[in-house]
Amino acid sequence: MNIAVNVASEKFEQFEWLTHGITAKSPNFEPQAHGTGEKPLDYQDRLGAIASMESQLAKSVTALIVFDGKSESDYEYVRNHLANIMLRSATSDKKREPENISMYHLAYLIARMVIDFSLNPELEENYTAKGRLYYAGVGSHQMTLKAYDRTWKQYEKLMILAIESAIDEASKAVKKYKKDTYKEIQAKGW
């Protein structure tokens, strides 16, 4: 993933604020609290935006966006969450196990693809439906595109809906936190 590309996308616009100064060693170019005795806005304040989010899914998706997909525990959390959506829904719909790949393995592979494609819009432009399955790791010997489209695509759509909802929730939380933080700074006369 490339955060510079992602942040340019409108759905990732609010996350750009978090990427500036997110580490303890990052330079701070925000308005400073000269002579007030108060500390300037720093990475801890920005991390408060993540802490203000309601769902763990939104927090983990934010970490993936901000840290360019390098947070392994958050990636696995999101991946397992999405895979479970497919597994629970398919089980509820009484879908039988695919012939050449286990349902769990299929869900896990599709979840990875959904994460990668959701967080990097350039991937979507470069892959056909068949290429998406190949990207996911589902070979044509395991499942045909036709079989996937007829039976399993609906669960991919549920995963996409879940991750897009988490991105939206996180974006709104960052926007609100940023607004409240700057309002507080102005109230203190910085």
C-alpha cells in the first residue's frame, strides 16, 4: 500500500492529519503554544483520535491506513473479522463447502484481497474479476470465476461493506476529534 496514493483519495482525506507527526520523532509543524506553558499538539494527541473510535474494526483499519499496512496485529484482526463475516453468512445460508478449497481458506484469502483493494484504490483499476481471484490466491483449479460469482461473490460484497463502513466510521471520528482538538487549542488562546 502507498499512503501517499491513499490519502489523495477522498475517502482517506481525514487520515492525512493523523499521518503528520504520528511518531514520537516526527517533526511538528502545527501551531505552537508559545509562552502559554501548554504543550503543542503532538503524536499522542493524534493517537487520541484512534482511541475515540467506537469499534475495534475502525481502530484497526485506521492503523492500517496510517501505518501503511505495517501493523500485523491490526491486519490480522481485520482479516479475521472479514473472514468471519463470510463464514457466518455462508453457514447461515447453508452453503456447502466448495469442492477444491475449504470455506475457511477461501474466506481468509478473499478477506486479504478485500483489505488490500479497499486500502489501495489503484489495485481496483488494474485487476479484472478473474485477476482479483488470482490476486487473492484462489487458482482456477480450486474454483472457477463463474462458481465464485454465483455462490461466493455476495459474501465478498458483505466484507467490502464492512470495511467501507469501518473506514467511514474512522474518518468521521478523526474529523470530529480534529475539530474538537483545534477548538480546544483556540479556547486556550494558542
